[in-house]
Amino acid sequence: MAQKILIIGPSWVGDTVMSQSLFKLIKQQDPQAEIHVLAPAWTFSLLSRMPEIAQAIPLPITHNELKLGERYRIAKQLQEHHYTQAIILPNSFKSALIPWLAGIPKRTGWRGEYRYGVVNDLRVLDKKRYPLMVEQYIALGLPPNAPLPQPYPIPTFSVSKASQDAMLVKHNPIWRNRPVLVMCPGAEFGPSKRWPAEYYAQVANQKIQEGWDIWLSGSQKDRAVTQQIMTLTEQRCDDLAGRVDLAESIDLLSLASGIITNDSGLMHVAAALNKPLIAVYGSTSPGYTPPLSPQATVLKLDLPCQPCFKRECPLKHHRCMLDLKPEQVLAVMAQWGT
């Protein structure tokens, strides 16, 4: 009998992108396996680009809400699917409740906060063996202590020409048949992860002189920094921050000749599209959630204070970003070609 697996998905863009590696592994092991993902509805723009998923089921509960009654209702609805296994990617107790309440016979996850019993295929994480988040996800699709396949699958998004064309029609006239550099200068975590707007603008001005178009991508929260870049580039960029939803952002990035991002969710989307990518790191480290693409270049310094993992520079100098100059980014871009 083919497996029918319920995945309890993450609640962050980058984590959701990386979870595709697990879905690919499951399908490699059992092409007949049917994968359903229970996750917040906003992640469906990402999940819809993953052909391994048979069904995405909305979870109308935020990651910090308990809502026992709602979880019980969802669990009862899920019972009709007769899942053979649940794989729980978040490490919280709450995330394991629905598979337990649904009576799914095998419930796999890492030992987290008091999950004994609700997770009955409980694994103890060895971070030295699985240092990357993607490896920790993949390991849950294998028997305990099984070696990871080498190489293991990495996320790869599929984008149709129809969705690209629809995005371009909606945001006409951004397409001018020139090379496009997409810049993603925001970062939800805080200012310590953001390369300076002035540096983005310097790179933009140089590439504009070389005949490139510049698209600025991000959410409404990133409008302040994208507007600063627009001012410093004499309004010669196309500012799409806050004007495109997540699905359109994926289509937008798929048309790029190259992409520059901070350590952010859009960095992982860009990596999954296998575009030439420069990921700029400051307060965080690529040692846990790097961009998973052979076309990605990570740029970071190795200051004694790195990585601090703080939202704002605790030393008030922000040297991890300020000392990483635009010339270093341009030097990598010079190797891309067009």
C-alpha cells in the first residue's frame, strides 16, 4: 500500500522553501507516496511551486496560538484521509497536537518541548551530524540514524511562462528586453541583516550604466529602504516592493538575470529558482540555513563579533555590513555574464 503522509509545515518563507528537499526525498524513495501539507494559507504560493505535493491544507492558526478546539476540529476532518504517517517539522508541542488528535499511527519529529507520547517516532537531534536545517528536515524522512543521500535533493521551483506573462502584463512596462538585476534589500528579522541601502544603490547605478534594469522586490515593510534606493539612483529603478504578492515575487525573481539579497526568505526563493545569486550575510550565519543553489555566492566577513544573531548591532558599529563593500558584490557579478 502506498504511503499517505501528512507534513506539518513551517510558518516562515525560507523554512517552507527548504522543506521541499524532504518532499523530494520521500518521492524518490516511494514515487507512489501521496504527500499532503498542513500549513498557513499564505505559504500556498510557495507550496504550489512544488510538484511533489498532492494537497495543501490550510492551518488557520498562527504559530503562537494554542486554540485547542480549532485543532481538534481540524484533526477530526483529517481522519478521513487515513494517513499512514505524519512528519512534524516545527519543534513545538502545539505543532504535534493535530496529528496526535487525528490518530495518525506514526508521528515523526525531533524531540522538542514535552512531545513525549504525542510524537511516537521521536528522534534525538545530533546537530553535529545534521548541522543544516535542510538536513534536519531530510533526516525525518529516513529511518533513525540512516545516512543522508549524497547529494541530497535541493529545492527547485517550477514557474510557468503563463504566470510570468501575467505578472509582466499586470506590472507593465517593467520588461524592456534587457538584463535584469533584482535587489531584495529587506529582512524581516531586523536592521542587522540589511546591507546598507547606499551600497545597493551604488551597485544599481553601476549596472544601470552597463545597460541593466533594476527591479526592487520586497514587502510593504521594505518600502522605506527601497524608496531610499530609488532616491539614490535618481528614480531609475522599478520599485515593486509592496506592489507584488508572494506568488508574483516568485514570478518576478524567475525572470532575473541575477539577484542580490540579504539573508531573508526571498534569498531562499531565489536559490530555489537556481538564478545567479549573491547572498549578503552580516549578523547571521550561512552555517545553518544557507542558500541551497550551486549558483549562489555567499558574501560575508569574518569579524570576531560575527555572527551575533542580534536584530541590531550590539556594538553599534554594524561593521559586518559596512565593511562589506559594493566592489565585492560587483566583482562577483562580473563573473556572471548575461
